[in-house]
Amino acid sequence: MDTTLDTAAPLTGEELRRLDAYWRAANYLTIGQIYLLDNPLLREPLAPEHIKPRLLGHWGTSPGLNLIYVHLNRAIVARDLSAIYVTGPGHGGPALVANTWLEGTYSELYPSVSRDEAGMARLFRQFSFPGGIPSHVAPEVPGSIHEGGELGYSLMHAYGAAFDNPDLLVACVIGDGEAETGPLAASWLSNVYLNPARDGAVLPILHLNGYKIANPTALDRIPPDDLIAMLRGFGYEPYVVSGDDPDTVHQQFAGTLDKALDEIAGIQRHARTTGDGTRPRWPVIVLRTPKGWTGPREVDGVRVEGTFRSHQVPLSAVRDNPDHLRQLEAWLRSYRPEELFDATGAPIDDLAALPPAGDRRMSANPHANGGVVLRDLVLPDFRQYAVDVPTPGEPMAEATRVFGTWLRDVIRANPDRFRLFGPDEVTSNRLGAALEVTDRAYTAQIRDGDDHLSPDGRVMEVLSEHLCQGWLEGYLLTGRHGVFTSYEAFIHVVDSMVNQHAKWLKVTRHIPWRRPLASLNYLLSSHVWRQDHNGFSHQDPGFIDHVVNKKAEVVRVYLPPDANTLLSTMDHCLRSRHYINVVVAGKQPAPSWLTMDEAILHCRRGLGIWDWASTDADAEPDVVLACAGDVPTLETLAAADLLRRHLPDLKVRVVNVVDLMRLQPDSEHPHGLPDTQFDTIFTTDKPIIFAYHGYPWLIHRLTYRRTNHRNLHVRGYKEEGTTTTPFDMVMLNDLDRYHLVIDVIDRVPGLGARAAHLRQAMVDARQQCRDHTRRHGEDAPEVTEWRWIREEAETTP
């Protein structure tokens, strides 16, 4: 199957000469960054002292990236396009840095790296050098929204950037090694969710240079017809550009790019004039060029160009091997730098005039610095959605369903800058109210009986956590807002992706020209304690542990105990900037503990004593019962109730934690409590029984420096689970109310002997509840029907 376009010669001789010169300049600057410490314009013969002591970086993919960049610039100027450039082979970092310097943006943002010989020397020296810049397309690179250090996410980031950006073109270069990853394989399906009537366009460019770091790539070695059939099966119209002669490839690529952009414009024009948002066949370009193109053909008698040996540094012993040094100088001079840079070292006028100007430069496009175009959300007053709580524990409410009604109106009020992302779990997680005002985004075939599907939908459901994460990241990085809802256990699928986003946020906090982004908000439900039918495979609260490993300045973790605290928490998260917010909340009916006013105050404090549940008024407590999470809060209050009834003289303080990071000292986290305040709440010497939603050791890790850590005893999930009842689940992990009472008896000095009868009763109660579940298949009435009763009410006749 021949999909190579007969494009004749779309470039005039003069256009071809200028494009090729610009490409040579970019290649020269790329190699200079990898190798040169000094003598940037080869004013004198290359000597060992001009070479960096450590040669780092990747050459193999760079000439292809440079070729695509210069041709996109031509198209931007000719068509007045707004475009950004996403590169999956992010280790081609020196190529992108070279282009941003050539078009002037780099020097505008980093004035010391000026567009002259001295600036070129600094550009070369800083690359992969101590105190300099990384080797990937890192946040320091203007125009970047995708570092590419971890492969697989380029295309999903590109689609996320295109959603709700109707005038934006996202050119996405996919490395053929990257194309072997699972996330990228799923990303081809993103076109099912892109609406040509209201979204921008993504132009995927599959860069087939044949090799990874040491092996051939699969998509380069399968039969070409199979590759074309695969891309067509994913809904694309593929066009192939192939060759190793620069003039021929320039002409082919120029004609093919023009054809692809004409098709995109036609697709969008049709959708926007007819209202037809159904899935079109979008173009994709397959670019086949040699790995390490225009580099050394052979080194030490071994072929390099067109093989895996050109992946990183083709000449690795330049300082020590005179032949390698000679080859490097010949390689650099092959680009004829004296024709490309003037006497001062600046690009000649011919080259300086070729890129777009101002914001049309891909390195200066404001969409690639999303905080610049970020607009605040219009947020309804969450107080109007409150659950009326006449007394603690009443009524029962599904926290995420209550939140869903507010979220519905957030979507309605922000039709162009907010989306809800979830892997087929939005309704399951009780957020179905969103579908009262929007649909699930979908441009493929819709059949009778399908539920809330349309091209205009703002709920992004696809059964891939990777796609949800990547789309949302691309959406946020280009200046919009969103929420990612997921089953708690399976958010782990994106552990590595959240690592990368956290690193991006951490670095960009300290880059002055990078503006703050909307926060990445996770709402995790269907959590560990309520997996009644799914069982052990769905029971894992460890995402919190993973996130807490990231820098304190960018991570926040919230465990609202009821519906009103969830509303307050999510309002805060959607207003926040440049964080990763993890919120864990149950979807099952559960008690409502706080009025809205109380919930707001409690959330602002982050943690606090619940006076109405405590019995230590005007006295020092004998024990502190602490809790974080909705189910641990329920069990803690039930335990406090048991202690109040059976040990009325015991002074119990109940402390609830919403903001988990309050447990850390203020020296470790911006939300941390100073030691004096922590000691006031948790005491310096009394037992603390802490019921926690997740793995117990995280609480120890957060509090190990606290004065009273030696008296802290944590109950939480200890990897015991199965398909069982809710109360049996907490009993399996010793988090139940009866076991918490036992812990109090065992740890309060002097209590053991006089509470021996109660301890035995608690052991028996656990066994009776276990027997009841095995006999009846449901929890015992004394558990399911338990309600908190105020102490004053107990004395009423």
C-alpha cells in the first residue's frame, strides 16, 4: 500500500534553500550542546579542551525533530496558525532548545543566553551540565508542556491540550520506541473523544527512525501495509514521508504537511458550519528517516548513522581519541556554520526572518504556559448544597452524590474550561448528576439505548486511567481545570504519571516566567473499606502513601469525614493553584457529622477536637481517639460512644483529621502544625489511638518527630481483605469499634484490671458480629442501626 503523496515540488528553490539552512543551523546547535564547552563557532581548530568532560544527551532523534519544527514554522507563517509542539522523544531536548534559541524566545526569557557568540557558548555549556539544564524537554524549555523523560504520554497530552481549544493545532511527534508503550497504544483512541466543532486539532507524526537505545523498533519492522492498516483502524488517514536525501525529504514533508493541514481545516470547517461533530478520519504523518541522520556514518569502522549506535552520543571519546575529535570537527563543519551565523554569532537575517513572530512562535505560544491563559472557575456557592444536620450523625447521606449536585452546576457554569475525567466510573462513584447538564464525550457510532453520549459531552470516560490522567494533564498544562474521579485501588495505574506531573509542578514553581496552573484534583471513591462485591482486588489505599513522597510544596491529601466537609474541601481544591490534591471520600450512605458552618471551620483548621464527641471538657484527657477518613471516623465515634456508656469516668478526647498534612511539623510541610499546637491537641504523654483510612505506617511517618509519638498507636488497613460485609472488613483489619475500645483498655495506664469485663465483652462482640455475617450474609443490627446520640438526649425521660 503506497501512501506517499505525489506532492511534486511544493517548495521553490529559494524556500528549499532557506528551510534547509535553518534545519542545518538547528542541527549544528543541537550537536554543540552535546559536545562543546568552548569554541562554539569553530573560530579555531577543535581541541580537547573545547570538549565537555561528560558527554550527555541524545542525537539520534534530534535531526528528525528539527526537520519537523522548521516545516511547522513555515506552515504557521503561511496559515497564521496557533500551534504548539509536543515531542514524545523528549530526550531530543537539545533539538528543542536549539529551535527556541533560533527563534529568539530562549534569549528573551534567559537574557544571559543571548543570540550571539557569547550566548551560544552559554547555550552549549549549560546543557546537561552541573548548574545548567536537563537533557530532556524539561519545564525550563520555552514552549514545552511535555518533558518526555518517561515515554508513552505525548499523544494523550496533545489531545488534552486540544480539548476546548478550537483554534489550536497540537503537533505531536511520537517516537517509534515510545509507540511500543501501553499508554501510547491506548492514546490512538483519543480521536473518539475529540469534537472537531469545538475542540482544536492534533496532528500525530509517527517518527520512525528504526531503533531504540539498543534494539530495533516494532513499528519500523512490521510490514508497511500492516502499519498503515493499524493507523487506519484507529481512525486516521496516514501519509508516509520517507528518505535520506534532505532535499527530497524537505519537498515530500512540505507537501504532506500542507495536505494534512488542508484536511484538518476542511474537517473543522465542515463540523463548525454544519454542527456535525461525528468522528472524522484525521490525518497522521509517518516520517521515516535514518536514526542519527546527517551524523557520522561510521565510527571506528562500525556503521553508526541509521543504527541504534547513534541513539545517544555517536562519538564518545572525543577528548581522548584524536580520530574522534577530527570526526566531530568534520561533522560540525558539514553544516557550514559560517553560512548560518554572522560575525557576532547571531543567526543571519535570512534565518532570523523565517520563524513566526511573537506569540505565533511555538516556543512563545501562551497555551504552552497555561497559567498565562488560565481563567478562574465560576463556582456556585457550595453552602447552598449542604446537608442539613440537626444533630451529629443525622441524616445518612452519600457524600459523593451530594458533591455531584454541586459539580453538576460547576460544569454548567464553566462550559469551556472544566471537564470531569473518569475511567467508566462517574455514575458508579455517584457523580451522575453531572449527566443532567452534559453528556459523555463521544464521536464514534452512537446506538439506540446508549446513555448520555454526544460529541459535546464534558464528561470524559474511557476505560484507561492513563488516558484520563494524560488528558487532564494536557488540559491543565494549557490553562484549564478538571477533576479526575477513580476507584481508589486503581488510581495506582497512574503512579508514575503523577510522579512526572509532581516534578513538573515542583520545578515550575521556581521558574519565574512559568505561571501557576490549576491544581490536579483527584477524587477517589469506591474506596478500600466499601468494596463489598469486588473484594480484595479492589482494596488498596496506598495512593496516598505514593503521593506523600512528593515535595511538600506541591502535594495535599484530604480525608473529609462526611458530605459537608467534602463540599468544602472540593471548593477549596478547585480554587487552588499548582498543587496535586488527593481527596478520598466514600460513596455509600454514611452519617453526616457536621453542619455546613461547622464543616467549613473544621476544614479550615485541617484537624480539630470534636467537643460534642469528647468527654474531657475542662480536664486533661486520659486518652485521645483520633481518626482520618469516613469509615475510621464512624468506628471511632462508635468506640467513643461505647466508652462513654461503659466507662463514664474515662476522659476521652476525639480528634478528627481532614487535612492529613497537618500531622507533619510546619518545618516539613506548609500545612504542618507547629509542635506546640500539636502537643496541645494530642497531649505530650497520653495514649493516642488513631484510626486511619490507609496503611498505618504513614501516620507514624508523618508524626515520628512529635513529642508524643511513643504513645501513638495506629489502626488502619493491613492488607487483609475479601468479598465481605462492611463491618467484617474493618474487623479483618482491627479497625472496628470494639477493637478500638480494646486498644484503649490495653493502653491507658491502670485501666486494664478494672475494665477486664468490658474488654472481654468487646472480644465477644467481635466474634458475635463475625458469626452473624457468616450466618446471615449481612452485618448485625447493632452495627448497621447504631446512631450517635448526644449525651444530653440520653438523660431525657
